[in-house]
Amino acid sequence: MARPIVDEMRDPNTPDDVILRSEAREPVTDPTLGIPVNVDRQGTPRHRLVTIGDSLTHGFQSGAIFNTDLSYPAIIAWEMGWDNSFRHPAPYGGWGGLPLNLEYLSRRLEREFGDQIDWWELSAAVFSIRQFMDDVEDYWERGRGSVIPNRKGINHNLAVYGWKLLDIISRNADTCLAAIQEPKDDLVRQLVENANERAALWVLNSARNENAQALTPIEAAAALGAEGTLEQGQGDGIETLIILIGANNALGSVIELRVAWSGDSSDTNGGNNFTVWRPTHFKAELDQVVAQVKQIRARHVIWGTVPHVTIAPIARGVGSKVAPGSRYFPYYTYPWINDKDFDPKDDPNITEQQARAIDSAIDQYNDDITDVVKQARQEGRDWYVFETAGLLDRLAARRYIEDPKSRPDWWTQYELPPALQMLTPVPDSRFFLSNRRGRTSGGLFSLDGIHPTTIGYGLMAQELIDIMQRAGVKFYLGDGKSERLGPVRVDFKRLIGLDTLISDPPRSFGGHLQWLGWLDQNLGIFKRLLKFGN
């Protein structure tokens, strides 16, 4: 465990239960934590893969949930030869998905104005942006998108973007439907109302019991697990259950550049004003989730840790590090605000002390998640740790890769697959930028600066596949019968072709960066795109 640091580094608003650390928590390298478990492998579970989580599992990219075939669970299912059986919400077609697809918008501006928007074109560009947003709003609130598609059977991907820990045990299709209000055709704030609930209905509307009662994601997974094996209908109905939840208990701090710690645990306001959960509150909610997960009949369960959200390029470090060897910058602001123009009094930002406190709280979240897996394995459950946090730390360009002095002793740079190393420039964790010659920066994060590109999701899939193989899960070719021998490697050449930001990057995103600032300043776009409930 990293050493606590002196209180002089503490922001005065940081709660006492946050233990500030001098360096990031060391990720676990053994997903079993060195605790052997005897696994009952009798029978063939009916459902080979089930996933529960938030936007990272749902497949969110560039401000929207759109192509659900490119989520990391779908990539894993494809590599398993089980993609034809893997049930997930249908692609959210129509205007690039929910709530607002920034890649679609960027390409529209490129078609109309080229790779730069000149000053005399600003009024026309603003009109074009508003028209696009109005079309998106009409489609989802009043058009074809307002009709929930019918699906037979509970989805295997039960993730919903924007959801926090308690949401997966308290929300279902009926609560989401009840929350959707009569939409207003707002001429100013042109974002789809109740976008989160609308997206959730595509995931959960078919998750119902024999009495048509709506199920939460955890209850839906339990129902799948109860279906048992193919042979006799007994035993574990799920082979591998992946749970990756908790990032939204801290992500709001960098999306809004506002640190508001969770209040008293008896607070009944739903926590929508909080941007970071205190570690004690996170643990209390985690314990409730774990108690229900233990009721799910799954042969293997993989728990993901929470990534350090301050690494996401939506919050850009300003200037130079606060000191040699530090991982932090003095301030973090949005990427469209350059160093020369940044004013800490006027521009949205969080400070170095606040960033350290957020990361330290997340380290405590992850200690608790690791302890959950440790206890479960000691009880004989085949549970594993997936180091989402460790993966992102090892990919952090400005924090560690470009600053060797800031690296903790445990740190090693993540080795990208050969197909990604051959790209020019090599993808990294910086904010995505491109011009008429192609991509110039980034590549692992999509245009919202928070969620992975398709190749980024491929890296997550590869790490999870490694754990699954360690657990004894078998992978097959596309026929679903011919077993793949040896280590299974994600087909990144396939993913590069499917990743339009990599294979066909917008020619204008660097030149159009200012419209992101306009959207945020005038519409609070990033706060509303990704905040629960919109």
C-alpha cells in the first residue's frame, strides 16, 4: 500500500475518511490473489457470458451509446465464437445514438465547412449544430427512436451508461419508464430529455420474470443463472459474470470539474449532486451489491476495479507538473482551453490537491473491491480481480509515460498489441485530435475524452480474456465448436477496420475543437451528456 502523505497536501473540503497517498495504489498482478479455489465444472452453463456495469460495459463512445456490437463484452463474445448467441441491446440507430454522437456532429461540420470554421462561418456553424441537435431530439423524443424495440429473452449485456453502484440493484425498466417525462421541444437546451432512461429501456425492458415484473440488472443476471446447465437445467447457469461498476461514483468530478463529496449516508436526494463518493459510503453501497451478487449462480465472477478518472483526457493538466516527480498538474481544465488563455479564477477547473483526493478515494474503492474478491475466494467462490485501474495507469501518457520521474516503483508501460504499434502515430491516452492528414493525437479515448475508442475497448477485452482463460473458460472459432488452443489474442486488425476514428478519422477535429467549447459553455453539454438521468 502506498504511504499516506502529510495533511498540508489536503484540500480543506476533503473528508477525513479519504487517506491521501503519495503514489497510486499498486495494482494486483494475480487476479486470483494467490488463493486457490476448486471449481465445479459439471455441465455446460446455458449462458457463457453475462456483464453488468456502466458506460464502459454498455459500449458508450464519443458522447453516445450507439454501436453496441463494439462494446468490450461483444468483442469477447466474438472471440469466444458465441457472438450469435450473445444478447445485447440492438444498435441505437438514428442520428448516431443517445444522447449526442460527437463523431456524427464533427463529420457533419466537416462536410459543410471543411477542416476549419472561419470567423465569418460561425453563425452558420452554430445554426448547423442546433439543427443537428434538434433532429436528434425529435428522433428520440417523438420519432422512431421513442419506440422501445421488442426483444425475446433477457440481455446478456445488462450495463447502462451513467449508472452507479446502487442503481444496478434498485433500478429497472419500470422505474426508468416512470421517470420519463413528457418531452418539451426546447429551442435552447436541445438535448434528448431522459436520454439515460431511454437508453436503459433498450437494455432492460425484456428483463422481466414470469409475472412480467421488471428486474434490476442484478436480478436479471440471477434469473439467467437460475436457468442452469444445458444438460439438466441444474447448477450454474452463467459461465462468466463480469461486473464493472463504480466509476460514476467519481467520474462527475472531472466531467463537471467540480468536487462535491457524498453527504451523510442517510441522504435521500439520490446523490445526484455528489460528484465523488466518500470511501466509507462507497463501501457501504458495495456491500449491498456484493450481497446480491452472491445469490447469482455464476461459475466465475470477475470484478473490475475503478479507473483513476483524473487520467481521462477530458480533464487536461495545465502547464507543467507541480514538482519534479509529481504525477499531478497544478490545475485541470477542459482540453479546448489552452494554457495561454487559462485563468483559474474564471475557467472551470479542479486543483492538484483535489485530483489527489479523488485518486486516493478511488484507491480505497479498489482496496475494498479487492477485499471482496479475497473474501469470496476464501469462501470457495471463483471470483477474480480485473485491474481496470492498473490498465489505465500503465497507459497514462502525460502522467507517467512522458515523465519517468513520476513513475512509482511498480509501474511498467503497457505493451500495445503489434497491430496498434504499427499505427502512426501510435495510439495513446491523450485527447483525440485530427486534421486533414489524419489523426494527430490520442486514439485510445473517443471524442468525449472519457470513453474508449473501439481499439481501447479491445484492450479491455484482451485483459478480461486473459483472466477468463486462466479460469479455464474455453474459446472457440466462429463455428462455436472448434476450440482455440493456446493464448487467445483479440483480432486488432479487425477492430482497427471497425474503428472509424482510427481507420477513417475526422479530418477536422483539431480545427473544430472550439465548437466543443461552445457546446459546453452554452449548453453544459458534457455535464448533461453523461450525467445520470440528464
